[in-house]
Amino acid sequence: MSEIYVIGSMSVDLVTEVKRAPKKGETLLGDRFFMTTGGKGANQAVAAARLGASVHMVGCVGDDEFGKMILDNLIKEQIQVNHVETIPHCTSGTASIMLADQDNSIVVVPGANYKVSVEQVRQVLDEITAEDIVLLQNEIPLEVIEFVINECHKRQLRLVYNPAPFIPLDTELLNKVTYFTPNETEVEELFGTSYKDLLQQYRRQMIVTLGEKGATYFDEEMVTVPAHLQKVVDTTGAGDTFNGALAVAISENMSLSEAVAFGNQAAGLSVTALGAQGGMPHRKDMIECIVQEH
């Protein structure tokens, strides 16, 4: 059975609901505040684990109460944490999230996530086999991201790379990944052009997420897989859900079109509850949804 190794960030999300975003210099009364666990790495790990995968989390937390909260949540989600290091005298990552007008804005403070090292990751890669999947994002140091991409290519390991949030990166590295999954904005930031100009160059490799329009990639022609639209409560974590679900589908040897559709369905269900992980579906939710639709 394939294992999924998520190399990435973990944080605590500090979420504020407000009717509209404040103007510059303005103070508003919020409607609700809550804390939950997040970070793109942890989110994608939870998404994959809830869909039935055997998941390992690789990264760092601080030696604070947030670090304990993060680890407790991963264990609750049945994610293996023996590759998570606790960094002394360091704070855990946090994300301040404002929900307004059915959208979100986020400020991330990396904390211990920027303590993930090449040596830590090297030791983990030594135990990964060709049957496994590595899932990577951009909330850890750039040198570690580059190392993971180069090493997975060298070792012929399957790598799903979600280049989010955007950081400047040598785009030649993208030729070395199995799949990469930017959204429209990230494509433009990476390449300075529209995804439509690039899909054929990255045939069956670049999968562009388009929100409510679904996701697209190039095979013999441009393929657009429609979104699985649901009533939106909170879009936070929808992209992470897509990536976690995509990795699960690939590990189960689904075709690319099936894998993208599986990711879209999971992402669609994820927006129906508050918090990055709050609406992430379990496998039974996916099955029940299919049954109801038919």
C-alpha cells in the first residue's frame, strides 16, 4: 500500500469572522473568533488521512501550547508524527485569517516551520519507496523545497508540488516534479503569463485549480474538470483539500481525469463548514454525496 509523506507547514489558525473587510485605519467589530489547527502541510495531511490514506507528517512545531495543539490534532486524525520535530525556544506557526464576503485573507507567521532542514528531510526521504507519494508546499524554507524537488527527481519518487503561497522559484525545477498544482494567480506570478499559454508545455503535469470553475490540465487537448459546487460557508483550505485528495487518488492509481475529479469533489465538500479542516470530508462523505447525486 502506498504511503503519503507530507513535507510542509503546521500552524494554528486564528480566525475572525466579519461582515466586510476593514478599510485602511478602520476598526470593526467582528462577529466571531475561533482557533483551529492549520498550515498548508497539516491541512493536506488531514485531507489525505480522512480519505483513507496512510499519512506521515514531516515538519517542525515550537515548544509551546500551539505546538501541543497541532500534534494532538494530527494524532487524532491518525497521522503519523514521528517525523515532526519540536524546536526548543521557538514559537509554532500561526495564521491570522479574516473571513468576509464569502472569502478570506490570511497573514502567516512561519515560526518553527522555517526550522525544517535539509538534513531532517534527507533522513525521511531515505525511507520512502517508489510506491509512495511525496506532497510538498511553499511554507517551509526555499532551500528545503529545492532539495525535495531535486532529490525526489533523482530518486524517482512521485512528487505532487503545490507552489503556494507564491515564492520566487527557478521554474526549471518544475520539469522535475510529477505534478504541480498552482491556481491561476500563482501561474501568472511564477511565469508572468496565463496558464492557457503553458498547459501544453507541461502536458499531464501542470494541474491548474480554477475555484468554482474546476481544474484544468492538458492531455491530447485542454481538459477542464468541473468543480463540485456546494453552498459556501468558508473557502479556507479548499485548495489544500484538493491537493490532499489528489495525492490519495494518485496513490490509488486513478487516471488523471478521475484523480482531478476526486480532488474537486473533496474540495467542494470542504467549503461547507468553518475552518481549513472543519469541512474536509471523510471517505464516507464522498460516497454518500455520489449516492445522493444519483
